[in-house]
Amino acid sequence: MNNVTAIILGGGRGTRLFPLTLERAKPAVGFAGKYRLIDIPISNCINSNIKRMFVLTQFLSASLHRHIMQTYQFDLFSGGYVDILAAEQTPHSSDWFQGTADAVRATLNHTMYFGSDELLILSGDHLYRMDYREMIRHHKAKNADITIGVYPVPKSEASALGLMQVDSSGFVTEFVEKPKDPNVINRLLAPSNLFECHHMNVEGECCLANMGIYAFRPSILKDLLMSTSKTDFGKDIIPSALKTYKVVAYPFSDYWKDIGTIGAFFDANISLAQENPPFNLYRPDWPIYTRTRSLPPSRVIRSKIRDSLLVEGSDINGAYIKNSIVGTRSQVRSGTDLTQVVMLGADFYDKDTMNVNMDFPQKDLPPLGIGKNCMIERAIIDKNAHIGDDVEITSKEGQPDSEGGNYWIRDGITIIPKGAVLPPGTKI
């Protein structure tokens, strides 16, 4: 694994996760109250003994850059690093990255500089634990040019993903990106072989979906990218590679989730507080790394907490919290009731606060966090929000999307954006 290089795609505009991506790239969005999405693939790499990583960034990347630089600092003797490659103008091109394949093409001179036996290409916004060593072993055992991580999905979800047909030896024979034609989906239903869906925790008819995880022989990747101007792996590069190269599927049967939408992001967070969560944070053999903060323990006074996660530095006084995530430095005051709320926390305590909203002079600004006697249900509260007393926020599944001056409703969930101010008595 010392000769495996990981290339992590830092994401584009992240429109499906808006407004969480209002001021940041998708992989920089907070998760579980203390992590960021980028921590997932980087932690998987570290735990798989991959120490050479490149993160390709472009859109609203300052927050992502800052988090990576503050978090992932390897010692001088390991030879490891996480290098950030932002879109740049060159004598040959002055364009932004046009897609996943274009981003990798534009940075090949950096990612292939030291030479690697294999190149691993990863998405920066998926939730899963994978030992990439097993995938690389599978890749080499099959003598593959390209290996694709595949995951079984119900037929009902198939049209949103790249689907493939796999023969009895595990070689990919057909690949279609996000097919809408029911006849195509039926043709790509998983066969009854070693990829059988009931062995991979899916009931009923299913398809094999592209996880956005690829292992390439470096020379093959370079040939594919430099012989075309096509910009996307799923739409362009992989389908065309099937004609010439040996493309193998690597079946993955553990938990995997694309959390690129508000609904998926919300559900993935809330599920972490279940008794037997589908994705278990408590795995000492496979930790998720993130920035270390010197914060005090969470303080809970005269409160009732049920099926929730509390992150360090939070202060809860006289509140009732159920099925929720309370993030770093969160403050929840007396009489407040939170049900299915994801609080992403704060970057500072009140005494460090700048005047985040000029519509509210500092003396009239509600305190950082959530005020007294609030009732909030099915909501995501982004970082550094100021929510006054007696605020009511309720959402319902199936509620149509809408927005106001300082909130959005998406997938039946209310999102309070980063740094927003809700005056006392606000009702949403």
C-alpha cells in the first residue's frame, strides 16, 4: 500500500445539499456534530495504510482547505501527506474542472509525479468504512486494468446511480449512467451469482450500483484521460473503457450511503443515535479522524436526553432533547424541546462572536445557539446560528420545498443556514 496513491474528489457546487453548501464545498459539510464529510475517505485511507493522498478542490474550498491543513499533519518519518490540488490555470488550459475525469486529467502531472503501482479514485461525500487493501488485492488477483467498487441497491433507487452488468467471473460487461428507461434497468438487474443481493443486505430485485470508487493502473488511467476530452468517469470514461480494457467489479457488502441530498444527509445523521445504527461510530479498530479541539466536556444540567449524541464543548441547561445530534460548542437553553434536530455546532463561544448579521446590532443579537422555550422538530441547524427565545420550527415529511429570508425547507426538513439569526418568537 506504500505504492498506492489516493485521489479524493473534492466535489463541485453541491446543489443537492444546498443550503449546507451555501458557503462551503460538499466535503466540508459537517457530520455527526464534529466531523466533516472529507474525514470519511481520508480516515479510510489512513486505516488502509495509504499515506499518499491528494484532494482535488475547486468550489468554495477555503473551509475545506483550512480543515485539512489543521487536521492531517503527518510526522517526518511516515512519508505521508494530504496534498490539496486546487483548480489552476496553465499554459494549456485556463478553464475550471469540467467534471470528475477532467479534474483528474488536469492534475495528473502532480498525482503521478512520484510513481505508483495503483491509483485509487474516491468521492469526498459518501459515508462508509472500506479497507482499500482488500479492493487492491482483488484488483491485482483479477489482473484488472480498472476495478470499480459496486454496491447493491433496490430497483426503485436504480435510476439515480450508475448501473452495471457483471458476468459470473466478476468482469463488467455493461455500464449505464443513471438510466431512466425501465427496460434498461430490468436488463441490468443483478444476476444470481456471487453478487447475489440477498447476501448483501438488499431484499427483492436489485441492481449493482457504482460507488464512485475506482482502482486504476496508472498507465491505463493516463491513456484513457489523454486520449479524449470527455469530462466524467461515470458518463464517459468507464463505458468507453469496457471496449478495450479489463474492468472488474469489487462487491462491497457493508454500509455505504451517498449523502449528497438533504434527506439522505439528515437520515444518516439521525440514524447515528439509534441503539444499533447502520453506521457505527464506535469502532476502535477503524477510527474516523478529525480535527482535535481542546474543549471541555459537555455539560448537561436539569435536562432530559434520549437517543442522542452530544459532542464536546456543548452546554445544555433545562432542555429536552430526543433523537438529535448536538454538535461542538452547541448551547441549548431552558424550556427548549428538540426532536430530530441536527445541530452542527459553532466555531466559537459567544465572547468570540463577531457581528454576523448587520440587520441586528450586537446588543440586539440573540445569543449564540438556541434560546429559551423553543420547540424545534425535523431541522438541520448549521454552524454559528443565533436562535432567539420562543422560536418554533416544525417540518413534516412530504412538505413541499420552500424558503424564507433565513431558512430553507428541503425534503420535508427545515435548514437554518450558517450564521443565520432567528429573532425571538419566529415561527417556521
